[in-house]
Amino acid sequence: MADEPIDLAAAREQTLEVIRKEYPPLLTSAHVAELMQCTIWEVRDQVHRGELPAVRWGQQFRFFREEVLAVLLNRPAGPGGADG
């Protein structure tokens, strides 16, 4: 039985649909950390380095879901990127 090639574009769109259904339009640092599979501290570091757009909400950050998704989609694949 031959392995069929994976349609990465379709898989990406399905994943985006699920994220848009499961996450609110305005995200907390914990939401973003979960999406990015990292710690809250790493999310905050990325904000301070200007790598991740955020809005100050008192002493906390909030993130627009679509901006976070745009950052994730534009990261290179591989070590340190979207797949690493």
C-alpha cells in the first residue's frame, strides 16, 4: 500500500478552522503559549523582542488571534521555526 502525499495546504486550512472555532478573537498569554507549544515566559520574551504583536491590558498582554496566526504562518519550518 503506497503512502499518499499529504495536502499541506488543506491540512493547514483545517487546522486554522479548528483554531478559529476553539479560541476567542482576543487571546491571553496562556492561549498563545498553548498555540505555540511554549511557555508563557517565552511568549512574553517574544513580545518584548518585538517578534509578537500584543496589547497591554493592565499589567498583562492580550493578543489578537489573527495576528498570532499570521506570525505563526510566516515562521520558517524546521528547528526554531513552525515545526521545530
